[in-house]
Amino acid sequence: MGETPASRGLHALYREDPDRADRLLFGRVTHPDRRGFLKGAGLGVMAALVGASIPFHRNIPEHFIPVALAGEAVIRGKDGLVVLNDRPLSAETPAHLLDDAITPRERHFIRNNGIPPAGADAAGWTLAIDGLVETPLKLGIDDLRRKFDVVTAALTLECAGNGRAFFDPPADGAQWTYGAVACSEWTGVRLADVLKAAGVKAGVVYTAHEGADTHPSGDAGRHPISRGVPIAKAMEPNTLVAFAQNGGPIHPMNGAPLRLVVPGWPGSCSQKWLTRVWLRDRVHDGAKMIGTAYRVPGRPVAPGERLDEAAFVIIGAMPVKSLITHPATGHRTPSRTLEARGHAWAGERTVESVRLSIDFGATWTEAALDPPVNAGAWQNWRASIAFPGPGYYEIWARATDSEGVGQPHAIAWNPKGYLNNALHRVAVTVV
């Protein structure tokens, strides 16, 4: 991964090379009059980070760090997230802050590919449905509410690169640890219902998605991301066009006022700031649908092995995975017993079991596992753990899905750092 302000620290970057820091963080260039000028994309980044537009942005001095960011990349409306990249913004949630059965809006991770639209207004937002349809549609959010069944479901979203930080050799991209996953309650309408209203023509193979975010380069002719899914996935009942999160507005960094939610597949399929869905007679070839983006080799590869693009296949359903949300790693306790708990999920399957070990995998104990509250939701688990005495312990969690596939002990390496579902471990010291 390239250097980012989050990885170095804003103040350290500005101390060492303030002109470079301006370019790296905000795309800002210094004019001869020595006043820093924010380009469009850079202004969008700064506005997103402080949580509002900046009316007097042209007066901002060079090498300026907004006081709202004095604490090193605070995101308004988010609580405890760790910023990995600033442009575009990516931020993960530490595992212990994901303890809720339903992820709060303020703790849902952020993975942006472009610069979010400024001042997105739900009242004037429109969604186009076109391509290979009988009747192209243009719908406002009020139209969606009025014309289609409104549904609410707890749906798990996970970035395909979650866990990339642990790859060896390293893989380029945001260095996610465990926190690029969440399960909020999303309210919206079924994408299938909207597509049926437009009339799906024979021969449709794939959807194509577009959003209102702009490319980080500022080039208006480039999409930052435009992915799609097979038409069968689009027609599943838990694939939603969502306009609310946990009973309230969607967070601006999570796609307000309208987004797709495609559970069980990479989060990149769930287009944010959604403006268009069009139907195609071929696999979509939009931004980050071609080359090696969101693709893995079609066969096992050795760490560091180089492959031609033709060897890569598009990622579909995500693999089985578990997360320990309590205790937090590094926990110290005088007690010989504690409750461990967390979540498990398995793409389009369900989780059959979660087992825990405190002796480095020599023995395993079954955790109590809840069924999903609905299709597409993660499953919550808990177990009482008894430690034999003082010392250092690791709690290991391993989930197995409904087809008998369990989490591996080691990472299945691939060049892009996707789909790391190795078992989760946390450290506990009994004193």
C-alpha cells in the first residue's frame, strides 16, 4: 500500500514536507501567491472529513489542517473508526466495537472508491432503470416508497479485502485488519421488484451500477467504480435498493441517500450514491469489473506467484468467517472465567457451528450459535470460557458453514489480498 496521511499521521507529514502533505491528502497545489488552492476532488475530501461544505475554502492557507481533524482524521457521525486511506476514504471498525448484534450507523465501516457527492438531497434524488428493459424508469425515493413494498432486513456487508493486512508477501490496497464488515438494518425496496416493473428483456445476463461519486482524479469522464452482479443475484429477495439504515438516514459516507445492498457478495457490488441500474446482455465491464479488480486466481497459487489476467475470476459469494468481538485483544483479567462472543457469516450459506480454542487448537469447545434473523444477516454466538490458571492465552474462533466448509488456519494467498477468512484470534492474560 502507498503512504497515506492515516498511516503516517497528519502532523508528522506536515512537519516533514508540508507541500507534499497538501498534495497527498487534499490534492492541493500551491500557487505563486503562496495560498493553497483546493482542487475539486481535494475540496470534496476535506468537506467529507469535516462533515460539511466549506464556504470560504478559497481563503484556506497553504499547509492548513482543519481544526476538526486535529485529532488525526475524525469522521463526523462515526465513532472509533480507524482511517486507512483518506483519498478515497476507507476506515475500519476495531473488532471490539462491533459487539452489537446490529451494527450502529456510527460504527459501520467506510470503503469509498471515489469522492462522495456534496450535499446529496434525498428530495431531488432520482434512480434510472434502463438498458435491456421494456420500459425505462426514472424514480425518486418517494416513488420507490409509494410504488413498491418497503422492507427492512439485517444484511451483512464485507469488503472483499477485509484481512489484507495479514498477507505475506503483502498485497497492495487498503490494509484492512478485521473491521471492514458490518450488519446494519437496511430499509428499502427489492431490486427485483423495481426490475420487474421495468420489464426484464430476454437475454439479460448482468446488471450494471452507477453512482454519483466522482473519480479521485477529478476527471468527470471516469467512473470511480461501476460494478454489477448476475441477473439471478439481482433478483434475489434480499438484494435491496436502500434509503434508510437502522431506522434513520444512511450515513453520507455509506451512500446516502440511496444505495444498493447486495448481501453475501463483496461490498463493492453494493453501489453507493446510486443513480442508475442498467441491464446488459454480457458481463458488465465497468470500472473495477475488469483486469484483476475484485478477482482471484481460478486455482491455488504460491505466495508471490505472478499470473496473467486471464487466470483471474470474478469474486462471487464470500467465504465463511467469524469475528470475536468480546473480549478485545489484549484483555487482562483476574477472573478464571469470562464470556466470549462475536458473529459469524458465510456469504450465501448459513453458519452451522462456531468452535473456540484456548490451547492453540489442541482442543475445541462448541459455542452457542443463534440462527440468522433473516437471510443475509450474520449470526451471533457466545460461550463461557474457563481458564486453568494465570498466564497468556489466545482465544481462537473457527466457523463452519452449512456445506461443511470451515475457516482455514492459514491465509489462502492471492495477489490482490482478497478473501482472507483465516480464523480470528484474540489475546487474553489471566493475572
